[in-house]
Amino acid sequence: MALLELAGIRKSFGAIEALRGVSFAVSAGEVVALLGDNGAGKSTLVKIIAGEERASAGRILFDGAEVAFADQGEAKAAGIETVYQDLSLCTNLDVVANFFMGRELTRRVLGIPFLRDRAMEAETRRALEAGGTRIPRLGTSVEHLSGGQRQAIELNRFVHWGGKLVILDEPFAALGVEQTRRGLETIDRVRARGIGVILITHVMAQAFAVADRIVVLRHGSVVGDLRTDATTPDEVVHLITGGIERIGQPTTTQGEPA
Ligand SMILES: Nc1ncnc2c1ncn2[C@@H]1O[C@H](COP(=O)(O)OP(=O)(O)OP(=O)(O)O)[C@@H](O)[C@H]1O
Ligand SMILES: [Mg+2]
């Protein structure tokens, strides 16, 4: 059973049809690269999945049940999170404070809550190491870390607190070559822990380096849904630009025909 299943998702902004009946699925432990030209509808689609926007029509099944998230908080509580490069960490706080944001461990002394700093630091260190990330000083405020380190903290935090589906919208746009390579490795490790990943990128090499499947959007419709090992960058470019009309069947049977 798929972790996420989209069936016939539509979204209009006034006269603009940004999504015209999008159907595809993401399994647990699968990385799906979502590709498409500027304006194809990628960000609109992931905003709908993450509860930031409401679809005009269509159904979303997550973890076996139909969902209609009212906002990002509800999606997050269900285990869906969007990771942008810098946005969701508090840069003036240290790594541990960010890791435990809203989930701080406390102990009461005479009825007064005290933060359990050492326990939180140890748990943060364990969680980061389990995800293959080493940050020497966890008391460092996040503003002094690199973009890649911030991303690794976000991803590991998400895994640690029981996240199930992570959406990355152009996560490497501001990163250098080495940081991007490490970011792709982090995605590999997240997948190995059974999490579903949707990766939006304009860089074909990144999609082919890490994705199990490639879904191509063009003008708000899915025009390709392909296993990465059964296609080529060339073919995908043609799907993106319209040089090839459409390949592959939608992965869902519940939606209207894509
Ligand atoms: N809030 C909005 N109001 C009106 N139109 C919108 C809104 N958001 C998106 N659109 C339109 O919907 C279409 C899809 O936009 P979207 O941002 O999803 O594209 P994208 O695939 O993410 O593109 P890019 O690669 O440039 O990020 C575009 O025509 C865009 O102008
Ligand atoms: Mg976008």
C-alpha cells in the first residue's frame, strides 16, 4: 500500500488551472523526484500535500486514510513535513534547542519545571549520529552552521520525531557541490529508514542520483511516471519540454485518468 496517494488533484487560481487532475503515489522508503519546467505546478502540488493550500478537487490518501489537512500543523502532526533550506530552524538558538523545539524535556523540582539540558543534548547527539551527521559542538547557535548542516539537522529531527513523508522543494539551490553531495547522502539515509521522500529539483543529475522514480509535471498534468532505472535524462528532458507527449501509466487506480 502506498504511503501517499494523490488522485485527480486539481487547483485553480482564478482563471489559471495550476493542476489539472494529478495522480501519483509515493511508497514508504521511496524517493520520488518531481520534475517540471517553471510554472508546471510542482510547488502548488507540494503545498497541497503539506496542508499549506487546499485542492479545488481530488483526493489525498495518507497512511491508508483519506486526509484533508486544514493547515500545515495538521499535516505535520500526521507526519508530513516540508524542508526548505534555512526556513524552519531558529538561527539564534543552538542545535539542541532546535532539535527539541516544542518538545523540551523537563523535570519538576518543588513543582517548578526545569529543562533537562544534558538529557536533551545526549538524545540530540544520538539522533544525529544515527543519521550519520556529526556536528562537533551542539551548543553552537544554528546561524554559525552551514546550509548543509542545517538541512541535516532538519532531516534528522524529522526522522527522530516520527515523520513519514518529507518534501524537499529545491533543497540544494543554494548549496555547493560538496554540501549537495552530502545532502543527497542524507536523503539516502532517510529513505533507508522507511520514510517517503518527494524531491523537487531542476538538476537532472540530482534526480538520477537519488530518486527511485521520476514524476514529470507539464502544465499541471502528469506526463511521465517512470522508474529512474528505466529512463534516461534525455527522455525526461523531452517530457519536461513537451518533445515527448507522455509516457507511463498513473500509479493510482482511484483517480480520474491523468
Ligand atoms: N498563489 C497563486 N496565485 C495565482 N497563481 C498562482 C499562485 N501560485 C501559483 N500560481 C500559478 O500556478 C502555476 C504553477 O505554479 P507553481 O509555483 O506550482 O510552479 P512550479 O512548478 O513550482 O514552478 P518553479 O519551477 O518556477 O518553482 C503558475 O502558472 C503560477 O503562476
Ligand atoms: Mg516551485
